[in-house]
Amino acid sequence: MKFCWNCGHENESDSLFCEECGSDLQEGISPGEELKKDSKEASTEPQEIKESNQPIVNSTSTQSPVPKEPMTKKKKIGLITGGVGIVLLVGLYSYGNYYFSYEQQVNRMTETIKTKDPDKWAELMVSSDPSYKLTSDNLKKMTDYYKDDQQKEKFSNLVGSIGKSSQEPSDFNIKPNGKSFVFFNKYALELEPVYLTIEAQQPGVSVEIDGKKQGDVKEKELKVGPLTPGKYDIKGTLKNVSTDSKTDLVRFQNDDFETNSHMKLDLHKVSFIVKSNVEDAEVLVDNKKIATIKDGSAEVKDVVWHQGLAVQVKKKFDKQVVESEIRKIESEEFLASQFEKESYGSEVMLEIKGIKSKDDVQSFLYGLYGDVSSYTSEYSDLDGMAKSDLAKYFQNGEDNADYQDFLKFITDVRSSSEKSSVQGEPKVEKMTMIGKDRYQVQYLIKYRTVYKSYKMDDVVQVFRYTKATMVYNQEEERFEIVDLGGKENFEVVDNGGVS
């Protein structure tokens, strides 16, 4: 029999390799051991030791190795189980190291923020102020803020900023928050609540925020907070007179945050006249309609002033809106007690840019009728270039029906045996904006017909176009006639005695 030098397994005497572990059975055998195995059995009787001049060899060098005890099945299972356990632990640690890495935690936070779900936000966040209750009900203020269509771009920028270093103020930051499974760093979004200071010139002003009473202003100041970042409605009341305002208390990309965090409630009233270049436009105070522009102006009376009081003029069409810039009214402006209707000091000018005036239309019509008058004379050329120049006054050029009527009018006069020319003099009576760059115009046209014979007196006739439609071509920077309203919108004011 052969015992394996590696694992101790008992093999057949003629085996070259171990049946258990596969080791080469010849490797672990010295020449002395091979010789002894060939003799198989050694005599147990004492041998006579003969004297010899040879050195005595240590007997231990010729002894066969002690065979190892065969490994039991239980031990083998234990070793295998231990090896698998070590591999599993290393694998779990490697996965945990990846899953709980800063980058992966930031990615999961970003996906949660994208949901705009206050319940999920609440699971993700901690508060920098222990007195702030971080609940889904409170966080709804912030998620509702970012659900507003006006905040789409800001929310996109917010999502992109998570986990990135920036000097820009933010409403939450990533902070270490203990350990996960002992070994891995854990992070959380730390919310920074906001605080509001409300000042009033008069003590005793009662303050409500989003319809909930917060207290009365004492010694000119009331501090409110912690609050969730968001937009708030502020109402101040004193002796049944109230003032309402809104304030945006979100830090991210809000240059007015510091100003908005310190509000002044002043319950005095203001009155003023709004002047504008758009007829029938709405006058908005804090985005609520207060009046309508008539004959170029509208009166706004006894509005309770508050910080940030804003006035704007806006006009809506089917699918278009034109609006002026927003004018903020300061505390000492337009005091109601000093209002004078005819005073320039009581006027707020809110013109909408790009809107054309009566003078602009008048100038356009002067050009049109000046050319028409010139072309009616036989002494002027009416060639292809002249016709092309005339067509520029009309939308769609020579295809416009009113252009064709004008051209016929001109050719009729030029071919007349009696008429020398017809001189036209327009006068704009009124104009109304009916769309962006689109206007409805009422105007008079006075025609003076000059005859070839000096014996015939000039004939003066006056007509009115009540609904001429014109557009302003921004690219060409000129007006174009869409149509003159047809026969139903044409009036004879003075026929000049012509039957």
C-alpha cells in the first residue's frame, strides 16, 4: 500500500497518483524510502553491528514518513463551507461598497427628487433645524412649488445640481448621516428651512400665512419659522383693512430671496392713473384685473399698498398675449391722500413694446395715397416697377383683391378723357389692436378729382373705411393692407354732388 505524502490517503501499492487529491506519489519518496518499500518487510531481530570505518548514518534518515490521517467527510464539508462563506462575504462587501458609494447614493437621491412626491422626499431628508417637522404634509409646499409650469426650468437645474459643488444658495445639501451595515457611509439630503421676518409700521397688525394666523406684530416685527421653502400668501390685517401679498421663499436661483425673507406690511392706500398704448388692455395689480384701458388710460383707486405691489398691462388674443413690463409701486409713491386725476404725478406709463400708434398708420396711408395720386396722372409712369412698388402696400402683393381694385382705379383715371388726376388725403380716426402686429383701422379718405378742362371745377368726395385690417411686417418693417373691409364697411360721407 502507498500513503499519499500530501493528504495521507491510502492507495494501491502500484498507484502512481493519489486517488483522493491527485498528487504524484513519486515526489515525496526519497531513494532510501523507495529501497525500503521494495523490501516490504524488515527483520525485527537485532542485527549484529559490525565495525566499520564508515561514518554512522543517523537512523532517522532512513525511516519512512508517517502517513497522515485521512480527512473525514465532515472536515471536507467544513472547509468547503468556510471557503464559500469567505467568497460570499467578499462579494457582499464589494457590492455594498458599490451600492453605498457616494455616487450611487446621489443617483438614488436624484431619482427620488424627480418624482416630486412629498412622501418619498420625507424618507430621503433630514432637517438642519430640530424644531422643523419633516413630514410629507410640510414638504408638499415645496413639491407643489416645483410642479408649477413656471418652475420647470428651475426644477431641471435643481435636479442637475444635486451632488455637485456650487457657491449658489440651495435649500438642501448632502450630508453624512451615519453608517449602513457598520462599514458603509450613509448620506442624506439635509433640508434648510426658511424663516420670515415681518415688519409693520403700525403695531397690532394681525398676520396670516396661507390662511393660518401666525400672531400679531409687536414692536414692529414678527418672526415666523421654520418654514418649508416655497411660495407663501401673506395677509396683514389692521382694523378691518387688509393687505395681501405673496413671497417666494425658495433659495435656489432666487436673487430676491433675502429681500423676500424680510417683508414690510404697510396698510396705507395708493391711487394712480395707468396710461397705455393698447386699447381695451387689462390693468393688472398683483396679477389680478383691476381696470381696463379706455381711450388710452384707466384709473386705479384706493389699493392697499404692500411691499412688492406690482402693476402691469396685458391684452389677450385668441392664441397670443402682449404685455407691458411690470411696474412695482414703492411705499411713498401715489399716496391716495395726494391723488390728483389731471396731474402727471399721478400717472403710471405702461406701454407695450412693438405696438404701433395712429401716427404710424397715418404715415403708412400717406405713403400709399401719395403714390396712388401720382400714378393717376398720365405724366407718371405706371410700368412694371411702379406696379411692384404699389403691391408692397398689400399683403400677398399683386394677388391681393384690394391691390387689384386700386390698380383698376388708377388705370381708369389715366385712361379717362376728362380726368387729369385724383388726389387722395387720408385721415385715421381710430385704430384697435386685434392681434399681435394686427390692427383694425377706421379712416377717412378725401378724394379731389382734377379735370383736364379748366372749365370744370375740382370735385371733392369723402369716404370712410370702417374696418380696414392691416398687419405690421416685422421683417420688412412696414405695414401691409390685408383687406379694406369690403362694401359693407365702406361709407359715403360726402359725394361731392356727384350723382
